[in-house]
Amino acid sequence: MILNDLILLKEKQQAARKKIVLRCCMAAGCMSSDSKGVKERLEKAVADAGLQQEVEVRGVGCMKLCCEGPLVAADPQGALYVRVTAENAPSIVAALNGGRASAGQTDPQAPFFAQQFSIVLANSGVVDPERIESYIAADGYQALHEVLHEMTPKEVVETMVKCGLRGRGGAGFPTGLKWGTVAKSSGTRKYVICNADEGDPGAFMDRSVLESDPHSVLEGMAIAAYAVGADQGFIYVRAEYPLAISRLQVAIKQAKQMGLLGAGIFESPFNFNVDLRIGAGAFVCGEETALMASVEGKRGTPRPRPPFPAESGLFGCPTLLNNVETFANVPTIYRKGADWFAAIGTEKSKGTKVFALAGKIKNTGLLEVPMGTPLRKIVEEMGGGAPDGGAIKAVQTGGPSGGCIPAQHLDTPVDYESLGRLGSIMGSGGMIVMDDSTNMVEIARFFMEFCMDESCGKCIPCRAGTVQMHHLLNKIASRQATPRDLKKLEELCDLVRNTSLCGLGQTAPNPTLSTLRFFRNEYDALLQPDPHGPDRTGHAHKHELATK
Amino acid sequence: MNACVAKPQKKRIQAVLAHASGDKRFKILEAHMKKHQYRQDALIEVLHKAQELFGYLEDDLLLFVSVKLKLPPSRVYGVATFYHFFQLKPQGEHACVVCMGTACYVKGADKIIDAITAQHKVRPGETSADNRLSLLTARCIGACGIAPAVVYDGTVTPRATPESALEQINQWMKK
């Protein structure tokens, strides 16, 4: 394929566009509410009404407001139907000619939609994820062509450094720096890996991106591979996401057929292949060294760094590892320029971030906002606040590695540094809202149980520490603990945090520490008085041991 | 590898291979390994396929994989036990997977589990005595927008309640 073919294909797609498009959400959330049946009925209703020439029924990716699914949107009328059933389908088609639809509607200009700023999700809910032509019609693969024919790998890395993108997997490492390190590493073979092992419970951004716009991730990976000099890529995706896996398989096959993956892409000397690796349910595999062990078919246990993957990673070769959302940002950055991207967001955190809003909140779903947006705006204005008039108590970000941000800190802008100062992390983007009925000690215990189960067992602080911390939290929750136990818990948190081998152990105490910091009264209320009196100095404890 | 294997195990491997030659599923599995050129780093892919074909990974099956990929049995067993997705015991006729991700948890997924455990005497991760129901928990199936989510025999169901879960299971039990 050459550029002319690409442009021709794009124009052909745009010319073939019918007057009216009914977009029907075909992401996993809506599929579980029978959106497939809705789509079939819509197609039948269009055929029955003899409107095939004017109306296209298109299966698209996530339309963001997951709690109201299945969603159907009618363009250009701008109607957005919610909780559509197959029975509603004929009336939706009738409504195109001025009838009344029996399905409920929501305002597509509501703050939840209007306040979003889409880069990663720009194609989500618009293009058909199972047709590469649909992605090409939305300017897809243009950035790859431009990069391959008009830029040297060095310039590609420089652009990435200039745009200021930081890793969206959680840690926020500057992407350009990572690319530069891998590009400089010497090695006959290099690899690019996409981390789609979205293990944080409560996060579903990566799943949605893969289901809604898989080609943007493939294009991003290809650009990265060109920049660092790799010819083989892997996408490590969770087995729990069967739909994402099948969409990726379709996307890879289509891209290969069109010559956009494989040998001699766009008639340049650049070769790039992508293979899928299916995870098997281990949270620790989100850690980069553990993930690479898993790609090699081994137990997913992390190893000490250095050497960093950029120097010695998969099969001992220099490896570039980025998250799904990071790669999905890449094509747009090269299409619109580094300056355009760098103008969005805050000084240190550029661009946008996708969040998966869930929990005790009115509007659950996906939202993408510029970095630095205050949490209050996301939760109260866009999310609609707690349902049934409850009050928001805390927002949990970063999953089992993050923390709970209490309601009084809701005005915090969302960026890497501000969340870090509150003892939480940006994480991959899961945002769980808790209302006043949520018991924070229970939440700390829930996350500790998770970390205990998911600890790989390689290093002792994490393997044994999480068990002991879980035991202490159990004791506190069942009202059997004394202030001494709480002190012990805090000491253990500190120890596990500072001595564990990988990120799992180092961050496992975070939910406990942050709930202790902001909701200590809930812990105190559960404590029993110490039978030996207050233990300020530890003397009482020593005395107890001596008498035993 | 066979040279350093103790005698009783050698016998067992021969028995496994003899048994495998009469079962079509082993042929499909071997074709899958061939597709991956018997590469040792394809172990997880091979185990996925094995579980898909056999439902669970019994010891002899793991031994078969280890012989074919020329890996020590300890390595295959180590990988199979490391990942939650691989089942080493037979599963019940029906599987009910309750998502225990954070969003589902704060919306009451634990109450769904408690209700099923109380009525059907089966704890998470176990299969009922009559082998009809397996109750499993998932870490997060990424369906947080429709929490709490329950997967009945592979079908994701949104906004579940203890009542709706018990009703579905009772329907299975009636058949």
C-alpha cells in the first residue's frame, strides 16, 4: 500500500457514507445487555422500512456512558437513546422520520459528554472496530505513513520528548525518555510490548480502547517500533477480556492484509509484526519484568532492576514496554504535532487522561479529560454525584496500589504530582467513588486481601507482610484489636513499602496508609482498650514478654 | 530429557503417551504446539488450549505438555499453578463467576456470594458435592459500568442482585 491507496480508500469510505448513521455500542458492557440483538433488530427495521440506501447501522465501540447501556446514537439528528431493547428498535428507525421512539433518551450535550476532551477516545463510539476501512476513514494510519517517509527514527524520538507524554500505566515515566533509551541500546533484535494486562480492579479503560479502537494501538506500536528499531511486537492482554482479544486478532489480520503490518510497510524498508500473548490471571504481570517473564512462558515473577528492560528485557534484548493508552495517544501526536499536544494539560502532566468512573456514582462509564481537571468537576459535575442523594465520602484512584482521596480534597487537580502528594497515585485510571455507606476499614482490608492473594511469593516482605497486615486488618475489623495492633500495622506498612522487590509490594500498603491518614477515626472507633494500659514507648510490651 | 528421568516416571510418561494416542483432543493440542513450532515460550498459549479442550489441567495432561515441549514437569506444573486462570480440578456442570472488582464490591458483590454460599453450600473456588455448580470469583472483568456483574456459563449479566443470582442458579438446578 502507498499513500495514494490510503487516501483513495479514505475518500471512498467517506463518499459511501450514508445520510443517516445509527451507531450501536458493541463494547463488552453493552454487549452484556444484548446490544447485539438491538443491532440486528435495527438492521431488520431499516430493511423493513426500505431505508437501506439512506441509513447505515454501524456497530461501534464504547459510547462512554456504560451505566445506561445499550446505547444507540442517531447522526446527524444527535439523538442518544439509552437502555435500548430489541423491541425499541423499530420505533427508533421510525423516529428518523419524525416518529416517537419508545426508548429513553439522554442529552448528548450533558456535562458528562460536553466536558470531555477526546484524544485517545476520539474514535471510540464512532468507528467500527472490526473494519480497518472505518479507521482509515478517520485519518487512521496517516501518521505512520508520515513517520516512515518523512522522519528519521531520531526525529520521531525527539518529537515524543518534545510533546511531554508520560506513561499512562500509572508510574508516569516520560515516554520520550524511554523511547530514547531503547533506541540508543545496542542489540541485533529489539522488541516492543504493549501492556494490556489491566489488572486493577475497577479499571476498564484499556479494555474499552482495545475493543473500540484497536488500530490506534497497532499504529502507535508501529511508530514506536520504527523509532526504537524493533521489528517484533507483542500485546500482552488479559484472558478475562475475550472481546478485546478477538477484536485485536481481527485488527492484526486486516492490517497485515493491507500491508500496514508485516514486511515493507508502506513500501519502506521497515518491517513490523505483532503477536498476541494471552495472560492467565496474575495481577503481578502488570509489572514490567514479570510481564516479560510471562511472555517468555514462565511464571510471572518480577526480577530486580537494573538491568532495565530498555537495556535487557524480553529474551535478553532491549525492550520498549508501554501501556495501551500510551500507544493510543501516539498516532494523534504525530498527526497533530508535539506542540499541539504539549499545550493540553498542566506544566508537568501533558495531554489528557482517560478515567473509568464507577462505584457509588450516578453516571458510570469512561471519560477523558485534560490533565489538571479538578476531581470535583469529574465526580460531581460530570459524574453527577452520588446516586439517591447520598454524599460522596472518598474517591479511590490507582486500585490496590493507590489511595482514597477524601471529599475535602476534591478540589485537587488530577495530575501525577498532586495525587502523589495525597498519598495516592494516578494509576492506570480506575476511579471508584465511595459514599457515606462505605466502611473505609473494609476497603483497606479488601485491597490488602487482593494484594495478599496476588503476591507472587518471590520476596519475603511482600509474601509474608501482606498476610500479616491482612491479619491485623481482620482483627481491627472484627473489633478485637488494641492500639498496639494498629501501631504494629503502621510499622509493617512502612517495612513492606520500603523493602519489597517490585511495585506490587511497594504499593500494597498504600490503601491502608491513605485510609489511616484521612479516616483514622474509623479505625480508632473499632479498637479495644489495651489491657495493659496505653503503650506509648513500647515498655508495656516488653514487660508483657518478660512476664511470659 | 528422558535420559535423566527416574524409572517410575519414565513408565508413567510412556503410559501417558500411549493414552494420548487414542484421544483426538491430544492430536488437536499437538497441532497447536506445532503451530508454535514447539517453542518453549509458547507454554502459556499451549496450556490455554489444553484447558479449552479438556476443561481442566490434570497431571497427565501437564506431563504430556512437558514431554512435547521438552520442558521439565516442574516448570509446567509451576506455571499451571501460578496463574489463576488455569484449573487443576474438574469444574462443575455450570459455572457462576461473581466479579469481585472494587466497583462490584462496593455495590454488594460480596452479598451475592454470601447468598449463594448459604443456599448451595459451596464456597468461592469450590464445586458443589453433586458436581453441578462451581462458584468462582473474578478479580475484575472490566464491566465496572454495570456493576455488580455476574458471569453465568460465560454470559455476562449486568446489575445482579442476590435474588437474581439465586434465581438463575435454581433454574440450572431444576433441569
